[in-house]
Amino acid sequence: MLTTAFSTATDLGRLAEIAAVLIRHGLGDTVRRLGLADMLAKAGHVLHWEHADELARLAPPVQVRRALEELGPTFVKLGQILAGRADLFGPEWIAEFTRLHSRVPAVPLVQLRAQLREDLGGEPENVFEHFETEPLAAASIAQVHRARLHDGSEVVLKIRRPGIREVIDADLRLLERLAPLAEAEWPALKPYRPRRLVQQFGQSLRRELDLAGECRTAERIAANLAAMPEIVIPRVHWAWTCERLNVQDHIDGIPGEDLEAVSRAGLDRQLLARRGAHAVLKMIVEDGLFHADPHPGNVFYLPGNRIAFIDFGMVGRVSPRRREQLLQLLLGLVERRPAAVVDVLLDWTGEQAVTELATLEDEIEAFVDQHHGIALAQLNLGQMLADVTGILRQHRLALPADLALLIKAFISLEGMGRGLDPGFHMATEALPLLRRMVRARYQPRAMAQRGWMALRQALALAGRLPGDLSQLLRRARDGRVQVAIEIAHLKHVGDQIDRAANRLALALVVAALIIGSSIVMTVGGGPTLLGLPAFGLLGFAGASVGGVWLLRSMWRGAHPRDTDDDG
């Protein structure tokens, strides 16, 4: 039945491969709970599974992480995105997803030459003064080679792997078809909206495949940060940049994870932490376009205490409305105002059913209140955001994808800042910017601009109103207007109507018995009982029993609690 949903041979082959990997990695926890780990290990040896003994005893998060790595770039990227969904997964899962790496060998240059010739318009050795045939780095989607332009500029070529789009497209088709099946088989997944999650993941991954789009995003962020000369974004060389290839300046600096080299170079680690925080906060709060993965591997430290950000394949976008909500949330956390935090979170998760609203509000208020009295410099803003998403996870509430990505960026940023400076506190750095943004929002010019926009929208709505009403009336005349009414506890109402109908029917039967028995009592002849007509007495007896049952039923309906206690 499942195979009928997949149309192409490529999809079917990939589905078989995915199934084999999941079987190999997914049975360990189940058989361990059943005490059959040794049996699985023996079966693995017979079927020539590698590391069967180990796989049989791995914890579920480790099993899933290793399966994702084996399944290739699509699933590795999915796991890396899930690493930022603390609202969906517990800490042990997040820790494993964070370890995901696409352990793939580099593509030999001989397999890249045809694609490079097409994209560059010639052999790379002729286009560049110098081209390194050995890659500088290799990942699941692309690999990087160093080169030198004829003007002496050092650059890097990011080359997309040949055939990777076809593999990813096939995987995304499978995920899009499997998501509704998973939601139907496991109703517990429904609050997390698997289909919407896969859709957003597909959009993000397809954007990442466009290497020219990555450069356009980098240039937008560079323009937004132009007033911060201490932040460096690699320059793009558009003459050789296209969808499958981009060429950017090579950044010769200290990798973000080599903190000892930062100290040896005499750089100010405290200043670097503050500058990095200010840059990312500006991207998020002011610009609404931010580097969504600011981990040490995407950061270099340069002389003069400058910071370079690279790899803008994963970026986040925050709408003006979201930015306003984020301001309220962060200010509520920093200024210890629980009501503001509750309002924003309920607005974010408003599309989902909150079954225990009072409990959720109480937990969030207690969480925020427990930080009351703590010095601002001691607040761990990243951990506070992680704890808030943990509360949402306990109530089976999922954040919108853009916000989950944003919170992940905050947590990564604070972790990187504390690595540079153990005394770094995001709340201290964020509060002045947040307050400045709030003041800017309520300046007369900003308020007048928002009022003008609201007035334009109202006028546009008024202009469309006659046409909308005309269309509604036409549909009503044609009988094409449908009214849907949703009544809560409809089954309970139906049960009540059913019981009332039964009582009415019984009352009619009792009335008929009484009338019929009265007539029989006036007719002579026939069998007698106690000197009276037997059939008349039996009719009165039946009517009496029915009347007693009817009275008892009516009394039970009027006193449900007393009845429950008695029963």
C-alpha cells in the first residue's frame, strides 16, 4: 500500500535504502526492553550488519543520530535543524542532534571538472592564477577549494556536489509523503504538525542548494552591518558565482574554536564576545535577517579584534510583527515581568489547543518569578529561553519554525560568548539594544508611519468591500453559500435528546396501557383475577412499572451527582 504512493523508480529505490537503514538502527531499544538484544546481535551477524552487537544496545537518540548520518545530506540537515527544536525534543535528543556531522569524503576533482568548466567558462587552472586541487573542506552539500585571482586576491570556491539536488529532491518527496502517514499512525505527533515541519524544512534546504542565493543573503547582511567596521563579511566575486558555485574572499583568521590561538595573538576576548553579540543582536532585533548558525566553525577572529562570519547557507528571517513580540518576550525575561512572557508565548502557540491554560500560565509565571532579585549580569538568557521552550514541550506546544531557529541562534551565541569570556552575559548586552528599539518604536515619527500604514490598509479594505459583498450575494443567490457550525460537546447533546425521546416513547406506552386497561375493565366476560378482568389488571401493572421507571429516570436526570454517589 505504501509503495503505491511513490511514483518513480528513484523514489522506490531510495525508500528501500531508507527502510534498510532505519531497520538496522531502529530495533536496538525495542529488543533491549524485551530482553532480546543478544538475539538481534546474532541476527545482525547472519545478515552481515556492521557493528550489530553495538547497534543492539544503543540508546534511541544515538540510534537516530547515526541513522541520520548514514542516510545522507537531507537527513543530516534535518537533524541539524531539529537540534534547535528544544520545544519538540528533550536535552538528550538535542545533544545527539548537535553532534551530527555529514561524514562524507570529498568528491575527486576529476568528477567536478565538467561542472566547473560549465560554470566557470573554462578550466579552473586557466580562470585563476592558482587553483588548489585538494579541497580545503568537504561537507554534504558542497566542498571548498582555495584559489588566487590574477590580481592576487585570495579566494575560496564553494562547489556544489554533482547530482546532490536530485538526491535531495527525492528525499524531500519521500518526507512529504511520509509525513501525513506518520501523523495518521501516531496521533501524538499531530500537535507538532509534521507536514508543516517538512514543508518548512524543504524550503530551507532548497534555498541552501542555491549557492548564489547564499551570496545575495551575505551581501544583504553586510549592507545592514556596514556601520560596524569590526564585523567582516566575505566579498562575493559575481563574475564566477552561480547556483552551483560561489566565489568569495578567503578569510585568513583564527578559527572560532581555537581560543588558545586567540589568546596567543593578543586579542581582547571580552571585546570579541561583546562585538559578536552586538552584531547578531542587531541582525535579529533590528534587521530581521540573521545568521542562524553562529557556532565557532562559522566564525573567524581577525587582527584588530575584528570578527568575520562565513557560510550564510542557513539564515533566519523575522517579520516586523515577530520582532515586536520578541522585544516583549526578551524584555519580559530580563525585567522579570511574567505576564508579558505569558502573553507572547500564548500568542506564538495560539493555533494549538492549550488544554491546561491555567497550569501553563502558572508554570511560566513561577519560572520568571524565580529569577526575581538575581543581578542582571548573572542572568543566563540563553538558558532561560531553553527552559521556556522546555515548558512548552511539556505541554505539547510547538513553536513556529522561524522562532525555533531564532532561539537556537540566541543559545549558540551565548555559548560562544561564554567560551570567549566566562563573565559574558547576554542579558547585559541585550538590554540596552532592546530598550533603544522600544524607544525608537514609540517615537512620534515611527508611530505616525504605523498609523499611516494602518489607514492605507483600512482604505484598501473599504475599497474592496463592495466587490466582496457583491460576490457573497451572487453566491447566496446561486445556493453556493455554506455555513459550518461547530457545537462543543455535540455528542453529549445528542445523548440527551436520545434519552428524552426514549422517555417520551415510554410515556406514550404507559398512557396507552392505562387507557386500554380502563376500557377492558368496563367490558364483561373473559378471565378474571380477584374478581376483576385479568387483562385489565395486567395492563395497569405494566403501566405502573413503566410509570415508576419513568419517574426514576427523570429524578436521576435532575440529580446526577446524587445518583453517581448512590451507584
